[in-house]
Amino acid sequence: MPGGGSNGNEGEPKGKDQNSTKKTGETIKEGPKKEPNSQFPKLRRDLAEKVTIQKSREGYYVGDAKFNNEPLEKKEKRVQKVVNEIKGLKGIEEIVAKIETIEDLQNLDTKTLIRLEDKYEGILLYAFTDIVGDRKEKINFANWDLYKKPVPGMKLQVDFRGNQEAEAQIGAADLLPPSVRRITVYEEGDKSRARTSIQRVGLKGRNQSGAGFYDNDGYIPIFSHDVIEIGGNVDPQKGIDMEFENQFRTKNPDGTYGSLNEDSYNKYKHSKYEKDQKFLGDLLKRNPQAMTKKSFSEDEINKLLESIQGSGLGDKIAKFAIEIAKDPNKKGIRGEHCGDWIRKIYKAAGARSHVTIYSTSYIGNDCGKKHASPAQYDKIRPGDWLWYNNRNKAKIGDGNHSALFLSWKDKDNLIANVASGDASHLLRLHTANLREEPPGTPGRGAPVTRIMKPIG
């Protein structure tokens, strides 16, 4: 989500663009040409250009907007159905006994969730996704065959049902069967923020470090409201391989295939481990900063905290955010959008306002060459509020995302450790590539378009 329009108030979303189209997909036709006002020729040209390139987010969004705006009562009813399904499972009574309400499902730890998945393959996919465009009630888990027979090109919207530990640790490889060899993940359902995997590491994720789906930029995480396209967005049939999966399953006397077990994982390790390790090794040689897991480990969080040595307000804010990351409920701080989230972090950490030390403006959602210079990057310090241009197609923000700068992971290559959050997500620690890179570059960078500092 963006932090707000670059021509509006700092961090505030812009109002509806008076030049936007009236209907989705409607083209604005030019009227009779008039002689421009000689006093404002550039302004008139800029406005005309903005009208020409203005596009509705509907043209880019592949998620289910109706689901995101669904009444709370209806959402809770659907989640309660999942709770009831899990309560009916046999053979894991000590787990099922913990689940009586939606809140219990939200509080299940990752270890317990993985145990559920090992015992009942597909239960996490059933519990934490919804088919895009299909708001019908789910049939019962016993008769739900999407896991056993994945459909090429089907889009699933992720929803961790408020379980913050799952939000932070569960990945696509924990949910999807081994037959799914390729996926495309659309961040927040936005087509402009799509990542398509080139390799799946591991038979199933099982929440193991290194296991998951990867592109050239590293591990591809999933969060609530992201959309997964099974098989990828190009030739999805080629992204599913049932024969690959079946070689690791037990074969029943009637010719059908049974479940995955420890023998399956051992067989995979003996036959595919070296290939997986070579891929990861080659990836890290090409891109030393590539992520190989969804979230920072406790040790990494502690090291990040120790790396901030200053005692100023910005350092205090950065440390405050990192400490929040250790809290499973992230102190409950949630913003209406990513900029509002930072404003709340600032306030909670003791800042009364902020001041802009650098800002740029441009037309559209791609800043192009209009971004911070090396000298301006040198001014970035822990606790600064950054806008970086990831070219998202949201209606507000001019393609920018707001994040709280924590430290440089690789200053020479402009790879930053940052924290961000919004209405859908509580605090998330992650890295951001702040370089300018040519259009078409895989994992293209997101240069900084605004730098703001806290005021005490």
C-alpha cells in the first residue's frame, strides 16, 4: 500500500482524482482542441498527460475485492466453518482439543499447524486460502479435492485468519502439494507486483529454512490478501507435475497413491538435496542479499537491534519497531495504510511529528529518474520514514510504499532493512532494494522518492 500522493500532505492519501475515468476501463476521449492558456501551458500539458495515463486499479487487480470488503460477520462465519472442520479431525485429539473458537485458530502456533498439515495434507490450504471469485461456502474438507488435483491457473487469495504467527512464518510451500512446481504471487492482488517462481526447494515446506518458492530475487513470501496463481501466469499447465509428486508417495495395492511420510522426505533428500543446495548457492552468488526464508529469525532480529548504536529519536523509533517484531501480536498497531502505520509507530515511540528533507514529484506511478541522489541516500538514518517507488497500481500514493528505515544491509547496493505495516498486516521486518534499475529487470528495485525524519 502506498504512503500517500506525492503532491498531497505528507503521508496522507490523496482524494479521488478529478481526472480519473468515470467507469472501469472507460477511455477518456479528447474534446475539440483549444488554444492553451498562455500563462499555464505546462500545467495544462501535465494535466492532459495525467488524464491520458490514468488507469483504474481494477485493470490490475486479480484478487477478490468483494472479499476484502466483506462484512465481518460473513468472514467470521466462513472461518468458523474451518474451525469446525479441524475440530472434527481424528488422531490428533491433543491439537483439536485446543480449538473451540475462531480465536483458538488464530492462536495456534506454527509447530502445531505443521503437525496438522503432516497428519492431514491440504488442511492449511483449506484453512488459509479462498478461491478468487468464488464466495460460495466451502464444502467439507473430506470432499475438498483442490489439494489432490490442483487446477492450472486457479487463483487463491491468502487469508491467515488473524493468526499472526502463520502470517509471519507459513509459506506457499507449506500450503501447496509437491505437484505444484511453479506459482505466481501477486502482492495484495496487484498484477504490477507479481513474482513468478523459477524453482521450488524442498518436497513440502514444513516451515524449514530454505524450503519454498524462489525467483531470481530470492524467497517469495505470501501474506494475507496476496493472490497465488497455481502453475504460474504463463503456461500454468507446465507448472504442475503429478508424476514428480507421485514418485515420493507410497503406492496402494489398488494403484492409488497414499500420503507423504518420513520415507517420502528422506527419499527426496537423497535424490534432490544436492540440486536444491546448488540452486541456493548459485542464487546467493548472483545475489548475496537474497532472502531464503519468509521472516527474520530471532537471532537476526537481535543482531539488527544491536546494530543500532545511536541514542537519538530516530534510533529510539527504530529500536521500538524491532522490539515490536518480537511481540506475537505486534502491540496491535495497525494503520489504515502503510503511511498511517508509520505515523502510529512514530506517535507510540514519542515523536510528535516529522519533517521532509527530500521529495520529488512526477506523473504516473513510475518515478523513472526522479528519485534520491547518492548524497540524499547518505542522509538516511535509522527511524527515517521512506517512500520508495515499487510502482504499485493502488489509487493513492503515485506507486510508492511507505517503510521505516532500520539499517543498511548492503549500503553499496542500496539494500535496506526496513519495517512496514498497513490495514491488512501488522509489523513486518523485511529488506528493500532501493536501487534504480531498468524496466524489465527481474526483481526490479524501488528507488526512494521521499525522506522524512521524526521530530520530538
